[in-house]
Amino acid sequence: MAGGRVIVALDPGVGEPLSYWLNIVSRLCGGVAGFKFGLPFLLSYGVDGVRVSRGLCGDMFIVDLKLADVGDFMVSTVSRFIDYVDGVIAHGFIGFEGALRELKDYLDSVGVKLAIVVSMSHAGSLDVLDVNIDRLLWVADRVRPWGLVAPATRPHIIGYVRSRAPWAKILAPGVGVQGVRPGDALRAGADYEIIGRAITRAPDPLKALQTINLEHEKILGGMGVERVH
Amino acid sequence: MAGGRVIVALDPGVGEPLSYWLNIVSRLCGGVAGFKFGLPFLLSYGVDGVRVSRGLCGDMFIVDLKLADVGDFMVSTVSRFIDYVDGVIAHGFIGFEGALRELKDYLDSVGVKLAIVVSMSHAGSLDVLDVNIDRLLWVADRVRPWGLVAPATRPHIIGYVRSRAPWAKILAPGVGVQGVRPGDALRAGADYEIIGRAITRAPDPLKALQTINLEHEKILGGMGVERVH
């Protein structure tokens, strides 16, 4: 049973064995909202790495390739691992017709969630993305995905996305190593915090997760949310 | 010896054997400017599929994952296949600091080319990308990559990119199946045409390539370019 507001990002370095990550999935399973697999994971262990992980844990699995291609390519891409995942992440800036529309239709047909990136955690996000936030939210509104991705590093962006898209789950990356404390993104209006190294590289990943979950409980309690769901 | 202005996109369907694509690489090697490998190829055959292809042909290999993440992630991603490629493709909209700057620095350090997407071939490209073309070219000008990617489906965009970034090679996808005739993107100012199914799904891929190469020679001759280099 998944629980809490943490989505754990599984990002292997070059040459690391899959067993390291399978061990983390096994130990944390049930205490997280889900797990997120990116390009480093897929290139290291292939689709098979996701399939094997799925055999160990029924929590929400999100494949985050930051998809940003034309529609039929994105569909062809996700069809290769669709049986093992609950959600995928794509970029909003690619637009609706010929891209996110086709991806959303396909994901709906197989019952897999879509989350759309509308802002990112690094400084360069200000160059093009953040000055187009209204345009990106307009695209999101046409697609109506399950979730939106907005950075924990800029809480005012999370707050703005929250106010403009009350229907969306907000997933916030950038917690931990980028200097943002666990809980800050929830305070700003996010539903989930995506946390990688602060958990997966901790001496005891389960203990690190439990400490963060407790912090989240306190914050959500203070916000009048009865318990972490 | 690579030649011509065609970059062949290798995009396998689900369940196709690698041997189909290795055969295409072997047969077309020397008659193309290069080959482009995308997510469907990487997810089907892994990094090993690129490595084995490299063993068959020394033409320009471009891995096109449409990278659109923070810098250290993109570097971690491309480091896994860096020994087998000559170029990679990333999106311009992710911006400079914390993203394309880090990727470009890394690629420079290992002598691999970067091409940046500034516009795409589908209708949704007009939602966010095309109305930000000047902003994207400003990012490109800061990064100064080897190439820019602009769609054959909108020749006026290619012409505009050509005029604003005379220093860049222009790579144009969308030729063939999307209704654009081979040569039209060269006429508009592109340096390379990215062609997939019109060649790789032809009854005789080599013959299809040769027909396109002849057409290109004619067009370039008419433009005063002495021969296809």
C-alpha cells in the first residue's frame, strides 16, 4: 500500500548494479507515494529493469523521460513499458495538436496517468519556460492531465500553478540536493515532492524517508489536512 | 565515407529485430550524411544497439533523445553512449544556465556535436515554440551549438533560422511521410534533411536513398552549390 507524499527518483550512476535499486524499491515500498524512473535508469537497465521492479512493488510507478516529441513517437516510446507503469511525464511546451493530444488519448485508452512539466528547477527555466507559464497552463488546460510538474526551488511558481489549475496534482522536483527543505513544496501547494539523492544516497534510505514522512505529516496537519493519504 | 545531405532516422516498431536496422545501416553507409537514433531505438536495443551499429559504419551518428532536463541529468544520460556517437540533440527551450551550458561544456570536452531544437514539425509547435522563436534563437546564440533543428513542414521557419543563425548547420525533420518533398528543406536553407520511413520502409532503401540524393544534387546544383559534400 502506497502512502505519503514522497515520489522517490531512482537515478543510477554509470556502472551501478540494478540490485542496488531493487533493494531500495523493496525497502521503501508502501512508505512512498511512488517511484520515478528516468533516462539514466532506462539506459542502464532497459525496460526490463522497470519490469523487474514492478514485480517487487505495486506503488505508483512513473516513467519520466521528459517526453518532448511528436505524438506518434511519444506513443511508440511509452508503448514499450506501458504494462509496468502508472504514469508518464511529458513537457507542456510541445503543445497540443500532433503531440500531447495523441499522447493523452493513448494513455487514457490504457488507463495510465499523464503529468506535464510547466516549469523546471534550474536557472535556465527562466529563459523560455517561466515567461511562458500562462501559455503552458493554457496547453495543460486543453490536455487536462492528471498532474503538473513545477519546481520546489521556486515556490511562487507552485503557488501560481495551484491557483490556476486547482484540478491538477502538482509534482515538485528539486527537494533536497538543490537546497529546498522537505515539506516546503507541500507548503507552497504541491501534492507530491520528488526526492532522489537525499533518500537514495542516504546511509539508511528507509530512515531518511521516514524522517521526511514525519515532517510532511506535521506540515499537512498544520495545514488542516488530517493525514497523509 | 559519408556523403550527401540525408540523415536517416532509425525508428523501429515494437518487436522488430535489430538485424533489420543493422542491415539498413550497412547498406546505406557511405551514401548518407549520417544516422539518427531515437528513444524507440534505445528502448528496443539499448546502448548496445548503437555500439553494434557503430561497428558497421563510421558515418555521423546522432542520438536524438530530444533531451530536455537539467544539466547534470543530460550529462549522465549521454555519458552512457558517448563513445559511439558524433552528435546529440537537445531542446532549446530548457534554457542556458543549469541545462544547455553544462551539456555543451561536457560535449565540447569529449568532442561530440550538439544540435538544438528551435521548432518542430507538428501543429502544436505553434502553441509555445514558434511564438518564442526569437527567444529560442537567443538561447541558441548563447550555447553556440554545431546545429539547429527546424521543421521541413514550415520552410519559412527554416529561412528565418538560416538568416538569424548563419553559423549553424540546420537539420530538418518532417521530410517524406509528413508530405514534404525531398529537397524542399534544402531549398529553404537547411543543410540536412532527416528522413525516416520514406527510406527505411521503402521496398529498396538504398534505391530510395539514391533517388533522393540525385534530387538533392540537382537542387544544390541549381543553388550554385557545386556538389553534395
